[in-house]
Amino acid sequence: MSDTQEKIIEIIASFSPVDREKITLETNLTDIEIESLEFVELVFQLEEEFDVSIPYNANEVGKFKNVEDIVFQVSSIIEEQNGFKE
């Protein structure tokens, strides 16, 4: 697992009542019990941590099904902004 993936999972875990050890890339977002307002705060935290802007519309929360979807989105934005792949 890359440093970016690990850091994203750590941030997600900080918003979830679920133990960090139970959160993997395959974990469904419904299983980590993050409320919609917390999800918005999570997006802000990811933006701050990685100095990126994540296109997010509260009406499109459904496009993020699992942790891997979030990791992919953030990693793609980082790669695009930095012009390279991790």
C-alpha cells in the first residue's frame, strides 16, 4: 500500500467509529458509519492534507462506494496536479 493510500485511510478512520484495522480499500463507505456532514468534513480534510481540490457535490455522494473510490479520486488529482504517478 502506498503512503498516499495509507494516509487517506488514516484520515477516513479518524472520522469513523470503526476500528482502523477494519478499514481496507474494499470497505464499503456504508460500513464505516460516516454521516453525510462528516463526509463533507472528510473531503475538506483530504483537500487540506494533500493540498488539492476535490470536485465534490453533496448530491453525488453515491459515486463513492468504497474506500478505494476515495483513494482513486484523491490519487488521480494528486497525479494530475503533480504531473506524475505515485
